[in-house]
Amino acid sequence: MPESLNAVMSETLKARHAARLMEQLQRSQAFHTDGTDGIERELSLLRRWQSARLTRTHADLLRSPLYRPAAEFFLDELYGDRDLGQLERDLARIVPMMTRILPAAVLHTAGLALELNALSHELDAQMTRILIAELGPRGAELDEAAYVAAYRRCAGYEQRDHQLDLTERLGRDLQAIVPRRVIYAALKLARTPARLAGLGELHRFLEAGFHAFRHMGADAGTFVTTIIDRERAILERIRAGHPRPLALDEAAGG
């Protein structure tokens, strides 16, 4: 294929990924503007409860010297109660520049991360409203039974499947692009310019993901498979009406 045609195709792909990234960014920003009105405190309580549940489910990964950085990245950065407002504002400012200087694969990965974050917040907001209707604004009473009941009331299992698909695709994307030395070198070189430009939060997020997956090396695939298999098992147990769907250790005889 002629080099000029390759270049055109590459730019077209980058433009498509950048457009998708911007679409997901606007979706997330719209949610933070309108989707949490009046439920901010209860939503935060739910996300902290979920973070604690994920910590219990994946405690062995968090204890592992090999997997701990990646587990912390997934649990804290993608599923935790962290405020991503600054990260979103950073992204909105530099999407045009990112399109020019970053490979298509990195733009695709950033788009996946934003879509996962937006979908997770939307699903959490649905659950929060059901929990408020059932429990009132008394988040301290949230326990496994109330959580699972609200989860089943939402019944958005196709969306939950998609949430796990996005998580898996994001993990596989990171696994694929992290070994590329040129990307790793570019991140290191961009640290100070990013901070001076007011983009420190964006750079911190990107470096956290890269360092976590770089640390695992060839074992990154095992990490992603382990996380996804466990979460899919919990989803299926909730869908099937299991009395204690979050207790995977009981299913394994632990």
C-alpha cells in the first residue's frame, strides 16, 4: 500500500477515535452537570461501598506485589469514588492536540476509559435513586441485601454486560500499547510540560495506567482475565437470584 495512502488512513482512524473520545467526554460532563442533582452524597456512599466490595473480591490481587499496582488503578481510578472533573476538563482542552501527537491506539484507549467511566456513573445513579426510594437518605444502612435488591430492581443486565466488556477491552488495550517504548518515552518527556500547562491530573492518570501494566509485563493478560471472570460470575449470580451473589469464596468452597 502506498505510503501516502497509509498516512491518510492513519489520520482518518485518529480522527474517528478523537471524535468518539470527545463524544464520551461530553456524555460524562453532561452527567456531572445534570445526572447527580440532589443525590451527590448518596451516590458517593454507594461508590465507596462498591469500592470496598471490589477490594474484598480482589483482595488477593491487591496483596500481590505483581498485580497490586494494576488492581489499585482499576479499583481507585476507574471504579472508585475519585472526582474526575479535573481530568475531564484537561481532556476537553487538549483533544485537538492529542489528535495531532498521539497514536490512534492511545486515543482509542482514552475513549474506552471515558466510556467506561460515564456508563459506570450512569448505572450508579440509577441504583442510588432506587436505594434512596427504599432506604431513604440513610446510606449507613446500605448492606449486601439492599445493594443486591437495588441491583436487581435496575435490571439493566445488558448495560452491565457492556460495562464488563468495556473493562476487558480497556485492559486489553493497555496490555497492547504499554510495551511500545515510544509511547512510554513520550509520557516521561511530557510530565513537566503537562504540569506547567495545567494538565497534571491527565498526565498522572495516564502514567498510573501505563506503570501498572508495564509492571505486570507478560502477566497482564492473566490479571485482566481474573478480574473479568470474577465480575462476570457475580453478575450471573445476581441475575440468577443467588441468595449471596457477592460471596464468590463460598462458591469456591473458601
